[in-house]
Amino acid sequence: MAVATQSLEELCINSIRFLAIDAVEKAKSGHPGLPMGAAPMAFVIWDRFMRYNPKNPKWFNRDRFILSAGHGSMLQYALLYLAGYDSVTIEDIKQFRQWESKTPGHPENFMTAGVEVTTGPLGQGIANAVGLAIAEAHLAAKFNKPDAKIVDHYTYVILGDGCNMEGVSGEASSFAGHQGLGKLIALYDDNHISIDGSTDVAFTEDVSKRFEAYGWHVLHVKEGNTDLDAIAKAIEEAKSVTDKPSMIKVTTTIGYGSPNKANTAGVHGAALGTDEVKLTRSNLGWEYEPFVVPQDAVNHMRKAVERGAGYEAEWNKAFDAYKAKYPQEAAEFERYISGKLPDGWDQVLPTYTAEDKALPTRKHSETCLNKLAAVLPELIGGSADLTHSNLTEIKGKGEFQKGQYQNPNIHFGVREHGMGAICNGIALHGSGLIPYGATFLIFTDYMRAAIRLSALSQAGSIWVMTHDSIGQGEDGPTHQPIETLASLRAIPKLTVIRPADGNEASGAYKVAIERAKQNAPTLLAFTRQNVPNLAGTSIEGVTKGGYTVVDSEGTPELIIIGTGSELNLAVTAAEKLTAEGKKVRVVSLPAWDLFEAQDAAYRESVLPKAVTKRLAVEAGTSFGWHKYVGTEGDTVTIDRFGASAPGGVCLEKFGFSVDNVLAKAKALLG
């Protein structure tokens, strides 16, 4: 094939392919096969269907594109460059997979404008896309009027065999089908190859039938390598089905154009090699040097700049008319997408005295959620089938269901991992929505990848976790978290807060809401059992991560550090020790990372280095506490699995009693 005979569309598609080939070859690392095979479907989406503005990647009403098969990231970088995004230049493409490059190994939303979510762990992207589609549906139902559609966009996804094998995609896709999310369109790159070779070795199910069972509208493009019109016709049909999400199986050849490596695992995750690149250039009639793109292809793809400016101008005009006719709704919508909180929002958070009734902190969480929902209608979320245990229902508001998308209460079903990834998608939609997802603390193990990615990708999700210790009781060790808090605290940029009472629960929500608007996630760990309200706790103290709750007269001889329900044990023990003439300080440390973020002077004022006799009390592992108790301190913790018994019995048997705290404290005091 000679270059002169290639159609303009073929030039564009081969430009995508060879940018990927050349970038991977230069980096000597990457996945060229997917971009080579999926370039036609990606081109059709971006050239014929997607509404976006390359010069304003955050334009609100843009269509969202998710490359769930994130290992093929050069596909997306090539598209961004060719379409005219300023975020990706040809020099950036030459720096693929290099230090601080805007073209990292997998797409990262915080590194590259135009990338909506961080993908790479397979299945996360399609699950995030469900969240994006939920956000669109929810906002459209809340703000659109019969004569004005200001929220009206699609979410397009390219996913692969690996995404379909991962369980999280099944959880999220099942949920999307139940909800009938008609503006979600997924194109499945059906190339039958994974790292181990042909998918026949492990994956022989009929994916189309599975998605039909989920409630999706399913289509099949049998010739995805060359039949652009068939791809376009399938997308048109998908758009016409408004009551179901659509899955288009597009059968392709991985590494299309490579004479010796196409349709093999060899092209999946490794550079083609000098000789094979040369043969592929010859085979596809590509006479251009590495990283050189024919001007005709650039000119055609860059028409997206003018189109995009027109799309945005058209939307701005429509929004101005909406604003004139519906000023109250428009003002609220503008607040949403600005990411601003209303003045005085935190004044609704309740405060408590020691005389107030003892309650589980999960009950205080419910109070906070409902108080906040009255002033923050952007709150949306729910539980993984534990609504009445997690206490996460916003009362008086309806359920988010097909045809009732305006409602904020989501029933995720028993799908923790899917819930987590969906919440991240809602958070990353860019509309100011604040998603929350809830389950028992122990079941964060089912959604750890999504929690980790919320921190990595700067998604302002709130994780509401209850039943936070062996105080969970009779369900036994399978349901009693031991090492869970320590492992979650180890995730960078995830703030983990374990409040002790009502005041600290309010403080936890103050932090979580503020962090959500700063695109950062927070995990809250609440008790099942009753805890008293303590005299020295405060909202402000929680915002600092750690603070003095009970102090001694003069320099303390001993500092007892507690979190959550065990803070009460520390306070009671300190009172008894003080009555015996000991100088004891009690410190609440509900959020370790927030405390570490305070300046050295504040940290010293709470935990002075000179006081080396320290005792930490927490119904979880001792792992990590050495940082605060040092070599001369001790802990009341648990380093084995729990037991099946009433919560109070478990706590007593494992040493979480005032008597045991006193004994450990007196041993330290000598």
C-alpha cells in the first residue's frame, strides 16, 4: 500500500498507530498492540461522535472518554495530541513512560489534561465510567427543564478482555444495567489476547450474553479493523437506545499491521523491535520517520478545536438562557461545578456535652449525614447492602433508581469493589458532587483497590465504615477488623479518621467534606457499640488530627493516647491515676496524617518528646503505634484475630478495660 492511496481516515488511524509504535519503541517499554488494534474504533468515537473542546478540557458538558484498558495508554495520548490538546505535545509523546512525563505508563487524570480518570488496574475504568454516567443522570434529573437541557453528555469507554475478566467490572456493569444508564456506551476491544496468550486458556464465556443478562443493549461489529461505517452505525444505534447502557463488541486484531506479531501475546506488552517496526511500516505503507505525522491527518483531527469551541459556545448560550429563566437553579448549578461550599455549611454539625446520651458513633454519623444533606444537596451515595447497619440513608429523600435519578440514596447491592470505583467516578465527574460509599470496616478488603485509587487519582470520595473493631461482636473474627486501620493508614493521601464520640464524629465530617471539595478522599471508622460523649473532645481537635483531651497540672509523667471507642478507657484510667496523685495527659489521635501535617511546635505541645512514658489504647493491631509510644512506651492493642462473642465480652477478654489500661499504665510509671 502506498501512502498516496491511503484515505484521510486511514492516515489519521495510522497516525495513531505509529505514534504508539514509535513511543513504545523509544521507551523500550509499553503496550503497542492495543493502540494498533483499537485505533479505528477510537478514531470513530473522537472524530464522528464525541463532543469536547481540546482548548478547555474541563468544559462541563463535554462527553467523557475512558480508556479502561489503560495499559494501551498511547492510544489516548495520540488522540489528545492529534485533537489539539495543549497537554500533550510531540515532545511529550517522545517522553512516554519517563520521569515526570505527561505521558506516563497508564493514564493519570492528575498528570494529563484530557484524561478523565486514572486507569491501569483492569476493570476500574469501566466501573469509574458507571460513576460518571450516574453523575450525568443525577444532575440532568435535578437541573434540566422541559425547555432547557444543560446537562446532556455521554460517557464512552474502551475496555478489553482483561477488564471483562476482573470482577469489579462485573459488579459495576451489573449495577449499570439495573439502573438503565442509557448514556453509557462501552466498546469492547475483542482481540482474544492477554499476556498469557490466547484468552482461550482462561476466558471462553460469551461476554455478549453476560452483558445482555446484566440488562445492557449489546451489538457486535465483526470487522473492527477496517469497517469504520459499521463501528459508526453501532454507536448511532447505541445512542438511540436511551433506557439501557450499550456494549458494542468490536472484534479486532491486536497489533494490527505487524506481519509477525499481530494476534500474538508478543505485541501485547512489549515493543515491536527495530526489525518488526520496519516491516510494519512497509506493510501499512507508512513512509514517515518516527514521530512524524502527515499534515493532512493533523489538519483533519485538529478540526476538533473549532468544533469544540462551537460546542462550548452553544452550551454557554443555552446556559445563559437557562440562567435568565431559572436563576435559582442556575446559581445552585454554578456552585456545584465551582466546587465551593455554601457559607456556614458546617454550622449544622452538632456538638455534645458529657451529659448527652451515649450512642454508637455510627449513629452520630447518621445525624451528621442528614444535617449536612439539608445544606449540601450535592451529597450522593449509599451502602453495599448494609444501609440499616451503616445508617447512611438520607431521610426524606428518595432512592436513586431508573427513572428517579434525581434522588441521592444509592443502593449499591453487595458490591463493595464496584461501589468504590463508582464513587470515584462520581467524584471525578467534575460537577462538585460529593459521593460516599459505606460498608463494614472489614470489607474495605473487598474494595482496597478503589480506595487506593481514590487517593492516587485525587477523587473526593468519602468512605463511611462502621463496625470498626472487635466490639462488632457475635459475627466473629471474619467480621472483626484487626489490621485494617493500620493498612488503610499506610495509603498515601488517604485520611483515616476514627472518632471517639459525637463531637469527633462532627469533626470527622467537617474534615471529610472539606477534603472532598479539595479532591481528596477520607475514610471514617465508626463504632457499632455505644460510646459516651467526653468532656474534652472537639470538632477543632479532629481537624488537627490529634489534641489533648485531659491534661495534668504541670508536665505529665505519662501520656495515654487513644482513638475511637477506646478514648473513653484512656480518660477513665487517667481520672483514677490522677486521683492517686499521678500526672497524666490523655491525647486523642483520631487522624494520624492530619496530626503529622501540623507544625513541629504544635506536635511537641501535644506529645512532648521529653515525656517518654506513653501508652496507646486502640482495639486493633499494635502495628504503627511504635511511632508514638517509642521504645519506652507500651500499647493496649490486639495482634491476633478476634472471636465470636458479644462485643462487650470480646473487648473485656482482649484487655480493653479500665483495669487493664490502669495495670499497663502503672507498670510504665513503675
